[in-house]
Amino acid sequence: MKARLNLTIEEKLLQRMKAYANARKMSLSELVESYFEKVTRPVQRISIVDLVENMKVPAIPKGRDLRNEYFNDIEKKYGK
């Protein structure tokens, strides 16, 4: 069921919105309704578990000692 809605909008904005709706071959009512649909749609968030499971595993060459490299870099940067 459709219901009527009265809005008060600045005249310049109203003219721009009419031009925008017209360029997309839709009525101003359709434009407002589609905007309201968009802003009231529930946000679908990705869980942290899904995010971690979909992460790419970095390619680290075999035999590379990352722990040793880290400590060597820290030593170079800050000294002993």
C-alpha cells in the first residue's frame, strides 16, 4: 500500500533532484523510495572468521628464517 509523504526541501535542491530523476527516467517519488530502501536495508557484515579464512597465505620461500630476519632488522635499526 502506498502512502503520501510531504517533504520540505530547498528549491535549488529540488530542481537538481528533479533533473537527476528525469535523467534516469524515473519519478521523484521513485527516486526517494529507492533511496529510503537503500538506507534502511540491513548492513551485511563479514564475520572476522570468514575474513581470516579467505585470506591468501603469503608465499614465503622454504628455509627463510623470518624470526632471525626480524631480530636482525631491529638490531640494525636500534642497535644492541
